[in-house]
Amino acid sequence: MRNEMMQHTIVKKELIEFMRTKQKQLSGTLGQIEKEAHKEDVPIIQHETVVFLQFLLKQLQPKNILEIGTAIGFSSSLMAQFVGKTGKVTTIERMDIMLKKAKETYRRLNLQEKVHLLEGEAEELLKVLPTNKYDFVFMDSAKAKYIIFLPKVLKVMKKGAVLMIDDVFQAGSVLDDIKDIPQGKRAIHRGLNKLLEVVLPHSDLTSTLLPLGDGVLLIAKEKEIIKF
């Protein structure tokens, strides 16, 4: 479960420490789950990303959120705080160990009715989700597959919706020559570089990169149909 990239920072360490400790902390059971995850080295979003996500969702006020990559259910539980009484978070996970942990997280937070957990491969499940439904999507899954998921994710997003993709910098190694990347990491390196190559100049997408955690890519869908 451990993600070694979480041990590397792309911003000055003192600033990272400041952002993680001086910004408002989560309270209650969700705050306890965050602390437990960090203590056990479980790969959840870092606290600077937590605070940014809270700020962003408060402005967007989404009603239907989609998450690709549930893990232990921390991010989906956080996002569920911002969908109002009638909104819902739909989240996709394929790993049995994570599904078990996510269900326990939702039980602890009494979110079983607020979060809809889909079990299976994202590539297949995305094909059967309704188009133009979601006004916010958070993707934190297999990094090499971000570029594969992208067209399908955009189809289920409303015009004007926002997609947030986590861990796109790979501790800065995304800029390295592929010859310097370990063999086992090259699929991720190729996938992330292709993602940035496609998204950043696209005329029908508004995008920005943020040095939060291991890098965040934000994408706004500007047209109903996005062609590549």
C-alpha cells in the first residue's frame, strides 16, 4: 500500500511542513482517520491537498461527484461533506483490500447513503455511467492509466465541470529523460507525459498545474463534446 513518491516533496520542505501543520486541521472522526492513515503510511492525499480540495469544493458546490480510485475512502468521505443534502459521491475501486477498508471508513462516518461505492475496473465502469452528469471528478488511481481514462471521464462530466487529477509530478521525475527512469516506472512516466502533452494545449480544456502533494492537474471542460 505504501507509495514511496509520498516521501518526496516538490516544494521546499519547510513550506511543506508549514502548509501541513499550520492550515486548519480536520476534526472529528474524519480527522482521526487522516491521522491514522499518515501514521500507518497509507497513501491518502496530503493535508495541503485536503485544504485546497475543501476550498475548491466550497466554491464549486457540486451535487454529483465522481472519484476514480477510492483507496480507504478518505477523499470520498471528505468530498461528501460538500454535496449538500441531495448530492452524492460515486467512487470506483477494484482492489479487495481497499474496498474492505473503504466500507469501514463509510461505516465509521455514517456515509453509506451518501457515498456510492462501485466495485470493479474503472475502464469498464466508466462506459456504463451516465454522460454529462458529474460536475466534479477526482482521479487518484493508476497513474499510467490517467490518459486512458481521460476521454471516458470527460464524457460523464457536465460542460463546465472540473476534473482534479492527483500525483502528476512523480516527485519531479516526470521531467526526466525516460532512460533515467527505472524500467518498472516507465509506463507511469509515459502515461503522465502523454496526459500533460494532450491536456495542457487543448483548446477545449482550461487547465492548470499546482505543486500540491505530488502535483495536481486541474481541468475544466469547456464544451459538451471534447475531441482528441
